[in-house]
Amino acid sequence: MVENRNLLPETKSRSITAFEHGWYAHQYSVSLSRKIQLPLFDTILKEFNNRIVDKSELVGRKGAVAGQYRTNTVFIPDAIYSFIPPLPQELPNLMRSFTAKVDQRIRTTNPKKVTEIEIGRVLDHMAFVHYWTTRIHPFREGNGRTAREVTGFLCKRFNLPSIFVGPIDKKEYVEALNCVDITAQVSKLNADLDPFVLFLAEKMLRSFPKNLSEHEQIRKDKLIGHIYRLKFQLRYKQSSGSSSKFEL
């Protein structure tokens, strides 16, 4: 095999940089999950983005700063998931409302008292945080990575298995986001999140280890039950025409 040596240093550099920033974010996630009292979510979200985004990603982008909300209009021209996020002048009020809602959700769920019955409630929190972070797109770069890191932090905070979303999951991930988009009212932060909750629940399920303690087995069984309920609800909505088609 002939190597293109001109490309190797740049590729290696990008890989190392991505790993380093991912590690910085992971360190923050671990330390944050152990705190009795959390900072405000606005602070948490900005800190994750600040750790994830490298300065080189913002070169030539006027006014763009890692960990700060964007001040320009952006368009996401992905081949399978394209959309126009809110305008920059809409962000202050929208992010104030969004982060306040997240603070309320987290504050009313004690990590030491999360029972198996409340797994569904925590998954709702994760879906709310992840979906609206990607949909509002508050930062110039790294919104998807920030959403995934925050979701990982919530898994740690509430003692649940990690949710890993890899390249093989992209089609299903985007399909779930698209289904939520149909019902989304961005200005009101309102949407039917069930398709995305189901996606996260199924990815969490596959993270359970093979050998489980009695407590972990009960938790896994409860999660499976929650997945069945979500699928039933989505089928009912689809049959009644109140929801878009989502492959179950």
C-alpha cells in the first residue's frame, strides 16, 4: 500500500486534537456529575462547548468564540438533515428560556432517588436537552458534539448506562430528529419528543453489560418496558394521524 505522506501529519493532527478536546469534555463531565449542587445549565452548556471546540475550527469566522453563543446567521446544509436555526437576535431570550427549563428539570430529579420507574422521566430530560441544543444551534461550531457530551453527563449524573451514537446510527438518529422537527414550535420550545426518546432508550439498552446485578437487571427490565410503551404510543399516534411515520 502506498501512503500519501503529505496528508498524514494533518490527519494525525486533527485526530489528536479531537481526542484531546473529547478528553477535556469527559473530565468536566465526570467532575460535574459528582457535584451535589450543579452550576446553572447555561454555564454547563457553554463550558462543554468551550472544551470541545478547537480554535482552528473558528478561524476566519468573525465574532465566533468557543463557549459563547453565536452572533451570526447560520444554515445547516447537511444532505439528509438540513435546517435553518433561529436568528442570532432570537438567541438571548430563547436560550434563557431553554436553560431555565433544563435547570428546572434537573433540579426536580434527585440523582440519589432515581428509581427504575423514573428512567422514562430522565430519558425525557435527555431528549429535551439533546434535541433543542441541536435544533437551536446556539454555538458557531460543535453543537452536535456538545449535545452528545451533555447527554453523556446526564447518564453519569443519574447513574444510567452511557448512550453511544456511532456512524452506523446516523440514519436512525437523523430520522428521529426529522420526526420531532415536524411538530417542533421553536419559539415555544414545544415538540413531540417521543421518537427521539425512543431512539435514546434503545441506544441505552444496548449499553447494559451482559452480567448484571439484581438491581441492574430490574433497571434494564424497566427500560425495556418503557421502550414497549413508547412504541405503542407512537403506533397509536401514527394510526390516528397525529404523528409522522417513524420506523419502529
